[in-house]
Amino acid sequence: MPIKKGALTVFVNVDLSRVRVTEFQQRYPEQVERYTEILDEHPDDHLGLILLKPSSDGYFEILDGHHRYLAYVMMGRQRVLAVIIDERHIDDPRREDPGFVEGVCAELAAQAGDDVRRASLGDLSAEAERGAAQIAAVNRVVADWAVMRENERSYIRTNDPELAAALDALKTFTAFNK
């Protein structure tokens, strides 16, 4: 998902009650399970950032990070670190006014339930940079894990078609595959 040039971004600690899932596609329970294990092992830490955009109803829609969001909900967490990407003011001539940009960022942070952490993309805090590094590390682990899982599936399909059929049937009953 490309982020348009000139989009305002705000780094926040979002109240999960302000986040809505609007995109329904297949999710991978194994990925969510791994994230819940990480959160369980590190109860005071975050998985990294999720990407959100403001919606017309005053909530935020998930652009990226659906599996992390599900893990946070399943573990009973109340907040998640996020970057809000706001493309509504790209062509607004008031963007040249730092007060306007700060006002929009403060409004988004307040809407997210966070009045402490704010930053624009051009001025990310060290904490946001650490969050980005954490996401990159988690994404590398998830990518490696996904390759490993695909290798396992390929091996099972080749060597045990009966087990493969049973696993495929099991997937159709999983709530995450909607």
C-alpha cells in the first residue's frame, strides 16, 4: 500500500476500541498464534506498529497489521502502537502552516485516545524509529516462518495426501478464514 506524498502521519498509542476492521480476507491463525505467544512472553512490550487511516465515522481502519491487531485483542490488551496515515489534507493550502499540521496531528492523537505521543513523518521520534525496527524484525521472522510453514505444507501434500485433505477441511471451519 503506497503512502501518498504529503500524507500526514502521527505516531500514537491507540485505544483498541477506536480501531475497526473493514477489510475481510483470509487471515492465518498460525501467525496470530505466534504473535499471541510473543505478547504472552513479553507482557510489557509491543509487537511493533500497525498502520491505520481515519474513517468517516470517527474511528480508524486498519491498513496493515491485521494479525497483530487480532493478537492484541485476543490477549486482552487495551492499546496498540500505530502510525495513523491521513491523506485527507494533501491538497490543502493550509499545510504550509506548521500550526495547521500540528493541529491535525493533535486532533488525530486525541481521536486515538492518546495525547502524549505525536510525531510527523519528517520528525519521527527515536521511539517511532525503534518501533519501525521492531516491525522490520517481526516481519522478517514472520516471512521466515511463512516459508517454513509452506515447506511443511508442501511436504505433507506430497507425502501424506490424506493428512493434507484433513488439514484443508479444518481450514474451512476456522473463523480467521472469512
